[in-house]
Amino acid sequence: MLNFVPDHYPTKNLLTKLLRNNIDNNEDYNYTYYTDGSLIEANSERCSMMCSIVQVKNEQIFAEFSCTLSLWPSTHHAEITAILAALLINPPEKYVTIYTDSLSLILHYDTLKSSDCHLTS
């Protein structure tokens, strides 16, 4: 599970627990996540990035995950990391619905979807 994530990554254990939790509660066919990423105080010594996801099940919060990020500070980096974290903890071969406020990522996804790439939504 998540073997491609290096063992020294501090969030690997939490992501593995969230994935295991979803697999153990595998009665659902569609998983729903709300994602967000943020960048504060860009171009300063106090620059910080964070991403978070909230998994909702039966209109209740089922799981939450957040982490701080380093290197290449940008809102895009934070937003895409949140979406990738949601995809990482989603059980294989299950539908996923991701809600994001990142218009840029939505537009990029729509561009990929309308091209010859074999994406599904």
C-alpha cells in the first residue's frame, strides 16, 4: 500500500491509515472529498503552504487530513497535493467525487478531458 511514497515522508503513516480505513469500510461505491490548498505570505521568510481534505460520508465528516508543504511554493502546488491525497486514500476501482475551489485545476482537468487523453470523470 502506497509503496511509491518514501518511508521517511511524515504523512505516509496517516495516508496509509486513511486508505486502510476506507478499504475496511468498503461498502460504498462513491467516495466524496472536499479539498483545499493555500499559500500564505508568498515571497517572504514566513511563506507557508498547506493542503487539506475532508471526506464526507452520509453528509457527515468521515475523515480529515491536512499537512504543511515545502519547496516550490504556489497555490497550484498546494491544491494539486490536496487532490492527489484524496486520490491516494480512495479505494481502488471506486468512484470518487472531488470538490475543489481551484478554478485553474478544474479548467486544466476539463482541457485534458476534452483532449485525446483517456480520462474519465
